[in-house]
Amino acid sequence: MGAMNKLRENTGVILWILVLSFGIIWTLQDSNVFDAMNQPSQNVAMVNGESISNQEYQNAVEQQRRRFQQQMEGEMTGRMQEMMREQAYNQLVESTLLKQEMKRLGISVTDAEIEEMVYGETPDPFIRKRFSDSTGRVNYQLINNLAQNEKYKQQWLQVEEMLKQKRRQQKMGTLVQSTIFVSEADIKDYYWRQNASASVDYVALRYASVPNDSISVSESDLRSYYDNNKEDFKRKKTLTLDYVTLPKTPTDEDTAAVFRNLERNRDAFATAQDDSLFLARNSSRRSLSEAYQTPVQMEEAVADSVFADPTPGRIAGPVAAGDLAHLVKIRDTQPAETEYVHTSHILLQADGRDASLRQRLTSIRDSIESGAATFDEMARRHSEDQSASSGGDLGWRERGTMADGFEDAAFSASEGSIVGPVRSEFGYHLIRVHQRAARAVQVADLAFSLEPGQATLTDKQNTLEDVAFYAGEDRSFAEEAKSRGLTVQELQAEADQQTLPGLGQSRAFPSFMEEAQTGDMSDVVELDDKFVLLRVSDVKPEGHRPFEDVRSQIRPQVELQKKKAVQTRRMQRALEQNNFEQLPQVVDTEMRSQSDVTFSTETVPGVGRDPIFSGTVFGLNEGEISEVMEGDNAAFVVRLNALQEPSELTDAKRRQIRRQLRKRRQKEVSSQWIAALKEDATIEDQRREGQ
């Protein structure tokens, strides 16, 4: 009884949370909860003169964010956030269009219908889920208390409004779906197309077999093709963009801050009784694994830190590896199945014995051991393999995976020593042995992201903003970028492109480019992994691409047309003067056979990928020979030898196909209907950057 009283006391709060979290966008649009609604300066869109407020938009974005957190783990990237905002915006626009269409069609919901959704024999699922007691039955007393209590009246009206919009949506959906009809003929045709097969003989002449020097392409041919296919060369507004970027990489200070954060957890980590719970509570990027790992199964830096002293209970690190910083607790060890060694080397390549190379490596070793140079320096300067760029580092390797000679020397040497020159099949090596290991470890890995701090991000953004500001004064874009150590790159893009090659995707790109002119600079655009500043160096207006710009693209098409004509005429003349069986000899090719040709057959030998082939086959009667067909890749003649009809259509299969077709058409109709509403609507996107 006490629990019920407490529930009633807090019902207003609970109900308010439920209304917001239920996710019915129409409720949010129609409610009077948002004070900022219909203020033009706070709108994100106008749809046929009806506003969508920024508050509605932010609430829809928040719903998307919560849904993401419920369904996925990890942090949202900037790209994910951009997609989430775009999805929320589109949902609001579409829901507004649907509301307007329902009003136009006179779709309404009566009070009696709302009452039926609450008190009827089959209450709405929302009512059943949110207001049921322990027996699963709806607690109507609680509902009545809410409806009649002045304190919670406004919240209950919100529930009613939600149910009203839900019912209107159901009615609208029923109206749209009532236009969908799947006939018996549709079912039979679908079944036949999916299951019928054919065996055929055919003769094909591929266009590619016509030599290029056997056809001629004149300037007139090229221009004629251009004039007849001008729409193929239609061009949207196209911009040439200069751009500079700054990656979102952490600074040394950022890394040090993460290390300090890990250090603050060292003592608590060491004494934690439940490592899995500790990692979870501290939001570790690595969860607990019970597996025993060898050095080659870890990041190199982590393995170095752990296997320097793999004593159970020791805390290794902090150490950076990739985009994570690690503090590793060694929980247990066991003997590994083999031995492991971490080495670096300096390689002088040789096919056989070479005393001069051996002497050269000996001199290099003397320089290292005397302190005149480090091993890393000498490897970068002298080593003749890809490891030179990393100071000769070969990482951890297990016994049995290295060249003879090299492996024996590496596993025979003590840790920290330099051995060699050693000869292998690749040449002569000077080997530095960093560490060796013969055990596998079970660890708990407290891993934090190595991310730039807010100060770093602000500094990078300010740097690009300074480039934009000063490049607009006395210095050119390139000069200002160079003075700050930035490299200017170039790309071309159409004005409506959201994804730019080499950069990524952002709504900010088309927002800038659609109105930009030569010399304009964008605001600094923030992407998942970088900041970007764009400058327009050239603009080509919307229209048709000039003939000279597409000449090189036209020529292959004209050549193909001429080759098609050659092979088609050749096949037609042969068929006019000979029967089908004689065709291969006359046109100097082979008769081909193909069984199990279906409507879904994609590739046919000698013809290639060509839907015309299967379409032609199933348009023939058994024994019938086609005309000469001009396919995408070859001219061909085909004879249908036998048609394998599908087995009898069962009632169960008929019902299954009907459901499939109906579901497919429902999606098509809904998509087409929304697209048609958008096309006929006047939609103004008033979002500012960052909304």
C-alpha cells in the first residue's frame, strides 16, 4: 500500500518522463510545452509556412541520442552525431508533412476513440505497459486519479494528445496501405520468375573483339554523340576548393593528463577485488578477459611494459599504444607454448658471403658500443629493409618464425645485448635483443582514450580561423597557410556533395558550397578526426559540360557504338543467309550451350553481364530462335531448347509470396508518398551551423 501511495505522489514526474521518452514526435510538435515555438529566430525549418522550432529539433536529437545509447556501446563520433542530427531533422520535416496531409484529408480522432484506447477491451500498448499492476491488468484507478487531479492535468492531456496522434497515424497508414493490392497474377508471375529455368544454345560476337584500327571515329561522330546525349553531360554547380586541415591529435600535455588520470587509479586498481567491475566503473575501453596472452597478442608497447616483469599483482604502465593509454594489472601467468623475443636489427643485404659487409657492420657495432651513435640512429641510416624507418624495430616474434641464423642468435643472446654480425638468407644482421619471454599472462587492462583536450581542440580551431581572417587581409590563402606550417591541398566537388574526397562527410560542406563564389572561405568545419577550412578557387556554374571537357569520355562510347554496328550487321547478314546451326562457322566463333538460365542469371559466357540475354530467353517458345539481339557487350542469337516450369505453387508458398510482395510494396508506396509530399512542399532549412 505504501508503494502505491508513493507511486501516486510521484506520478506526475514519472508520467512526464514517460511522455518525453516515448518518442512520438507529433506529440512534441503539437504540445504547448515549448515556450520558444514559432519564433522565427529559433526555427530550424519552415514546411509550407509551418515552423519547426529549435526546441522541437533539439528534443528530437536528444531522443536519437538516447536511442543510440540504448542500442550501442561506446562514444558517439562527430560523424555519428552529424547523422543523428540529420535523421532527427528529416523525421520532423516528414512528420510535419504528414500532419498537414492528414488535415487536408480530414483525418481526425474523436474523444470516444481516445476513450477506447484507454478504457476499451484492448487498451493501447502504451497504456498496458505503463499503467499495469502486478497482475498485468490496467490500473484504471491510477489513470482516473491522474486525469482528475488538477496538479497533473496538463501531463495527462499530453498522454491523450500522444494517443490521438498515434491513432491519426494508424488511420493514415491504413489509408495509404489500402491502395496496395497483390493479385493472384502477381503471385504467379513472381513465383514463375523465381523458379523457372531454361536450357539454350547461342552464338555471340563480342564487341571488344573488333580491332580499334578497323573503325574510324571522326570529329563529326564525336560532336554528333555529344549533341544527341547532351543530358548525360549535365553538370551541377562545381567548385574547385583549396583546403587545409588540422588533425584532432592529442598533444603531449593531453597525453600527460590521461597518464595522470591513470596514475590516480593505480592504488585502487592494485587492491580491487573485482577487476571486471573496476574496469566497468572507470569506463575502461577494454573489458576484462580471462584469456592468457603472449607478447605477440598485445600491442608492442604494452607487451614491453608487461613482460619487463610479469609478476602477478604488478601494475604495468601507464603506456601509450595506438589511440589508448593503458594501465595493466598482471593477474596471473602460465608457461607459454613457445618462446618469444623482441628485437631490432640493422640489415645489410647480400646474396652470399661478403667480408666487406661483415666488416662494415662490425664498425657500426663499435660506434654504437662506444656511445658515438645509438642503435636506432644507425638503423635508420644504414639498414636496408622497411624496419629502418622505425629504428630497425622488428617487434615481438615467436620461435620458429624467423630466418635461420638470425633466430638462433636472437634466442641465444641475453636481454639488452647486441649480437652480430650474423648471416642469414637475407644478408648480414646486427641484432639488438630488447626482451625475451616464455610465459603467457592474464591481465586486466584499464584503457583510456588518448584524445585531445578541449583546450587543444579550441587552439586548432582558432589556428584555422586565423588563417581565414588573415588570408582575407593582405596575404594569400596559400601564404598564410604556409606561414603556419599547413599544406594546401585541392579537390573538386559538386555544390550539393556532403562527402568530400579525402575529408569526410558534413552537412556544412553543401551549406557553404551552394552559395559560395570564387574567393569565399568557409567557416571552420569540425569532422570526426580533423578540422577543415575551405577556400573556393574556381566555380563552374550549373549547365552542360563543354564538348572539349568530355571529348576523352565520348570517344570510347562512339567506338563502342561503331563496334556494335559492325558485329550486329555481321550477325544479321549471316543469319539471313544461313540457318542457326551454320552461324558459328560463318561468323568464325563457337556454338555455346547454357543450362539453368534463370531471370536472375547475371553473367553468361561469351556475353558477359547482360539482362537482355535472360529477358530474350524467356520471351521465346521452346525451339524458337531469336532475332539478332544487340546486348550490352555482344550481339547474339539464342535458341530456347527447353523450358523447365517450376513445381506447382502450394497454398503455403502463395501466402508467403503475398506477404513478401505486400511488404515490399508497402515500403515502396510509403517511400514514394513521402518523396512526393516533399517534392510538392516548400521546405526552408533554417538550421544554423552546429544545430
